[in-house]
Amino acid sequence: MIVEVLQTILLVAIAPLITGIIRKVKAYLQSRTGPSILQPYRDLRKLFSKGSVVSKDASWVFTITPYVCLSAIMVAALLVPVIYARTFGFVGDLIVLIYLLSMMRFFMALAALDTGSAFGGMGSSREMYISSIVEPTMLLSIFAMALVAGTTSLGNIADGIATNGWDLVAPTLLLAAAAFFIATLAENARVPFDNPATHLELTMIHEAMLLEYSGKQLALMEISSMTKLIIFLAILSNVFFPWGIATDLTVLSLTGGLLAFLVKVLVLAVTIAVIESATAKMRLFRLPNILTVAFILSLLAVMSFYILGAT
């Protein structure tokens, strides 16, 4: 249990750093100096030092949502293998993970609607519109990995693939990883699905749901979103490609697992930055096209397991 708690603390601690790295790489690719990679930490510190302004039309739902989101994302972090494969998990914890992320989205959308803001309502409807395809894609892609590993526990999936190595590298794994990567971009409001740096309310999705938050409440929402991104990167790194993850509790193994995790997450962060610099945000009515492709890839991953087998 201590290892899982330390892994969760690690995820929360480096989540702003990963966001800062993505912004810095994007600035470099666009021939700009860009902010420091530590700027997200400074932004959070500034937000925590400010008071929160709450609309007179807001109810208790608006007030508790930042705490619900942070709690859901912290519990989700406990289930994800980061450095050590055998996490505090149980049979079926991958389904619990999906529902924890869905609960976070549900409360965010509800809080945005709660204030009666036109932009908040627009962001909520768009978020639900996208999630109707993203959630089945995530579930199917992780379920494909469960079929490959023969278990529905995320830690056991990582341990099984890490132990068997390249023997389990099959079309199922590659198709599922591709589908989950597209879902990662959609779930975390990245280009081409959303632009986290935009200030144009008419095109916002995720940011539109946060417009009414300020001060400490906004800081909690930002931490939750940053941690959500690194959780998705951790799943990609250590569930789909868990090579290098520690399989025993020795100092050497844990150190190797930490270094492998940091390298894989850094590669994924740079990849996201390159994609965001090379593409533009798509129009809302075109998003289902690429999301449908991701869903088909995840469906093919499951079908390929039964047609081709695990190898």
C-alpha cells in the first residue's frame, strides 16, 4: 500500500511538469521562447493564494465538484501501475478506473450547468457529445489488453506483459494502443479535439466548463486535469508497453522502473506536443469521424484476439 501511495504522490507532483514540458516543446517548434517548464507550478501557487468568487446562482454541486474531481482522480491514480507492476488493484479494477474518470466528467459538466452560464452549458453538451464515443473506445481498448493478459486487473496486465515480453506483442496490442492514444487526446482536451490554450469561448470544450471557477477551486480543477493527463500517459506507458517496470520490490528494480517510466512519459509528452504543433483544432461536427476511427481500432483489437489469437 505504501508503494501505491508514493506512486500517486509522484503522479500528482510531476503532473504540472509534464504540462510545462508540452508547452515548452510546442513553443520551441513554433520558434518561440515560451514559458518555463515550471510555469504550471507558479500558476497553481498563484491560484491557491487567491480567493474564490462563486456565482449567487450556484448550488452546492458547484462547490463540491473540485473536491469530487480531485478525489476521483487520486483514487484512479492508486489503481494505475507507475513504477511497480503489482499495484493496489483487484479483479475488474480497469472498469472502476473508467467509471472514476466518468464520474469526474459528470460532475464537471453538472457544475458548468449549475451556474446557468451559456458558455458552461455549451462546454458541457460538447463534452458529453464527445464522451459518448470516447468512453466505449477506452473500455474496449483496455479490455483488449485484458484479453491478451488473461486478467481484468491493471497491475496484473502490466505484470503479465512485462514478464512475457515481446511474446505478447501482437496486432491486438498495437491496435488497442493506437485507439487508446486517440482517446487520450480527446479525454484530455488536446488538439485536434480541443485547444487547451484557447481563449475563444465559442470553440471551448473543457475550458468552457471551468470559466466560472476561480482561485483555490480553479487550482483544484487544474490539478485534477493535469493529473488526469499523466494517468492516461501512465496507462499507455505501463499497461500497453510496460517494459522496464519493476516486478519486485528491490531498490535496483524500483529505480529502473522509475527511470523507464519517466523516459516513456517524456516521449509521449513530446509526441503530443509535436501533434499539437503540426495539426489544428478540428470543427466540432468533424470530431466524430476521428473518434469513430479510434472506436473501430479498439473493436478490431478485440476481434483480432479471437481471430488471430494472442500471438
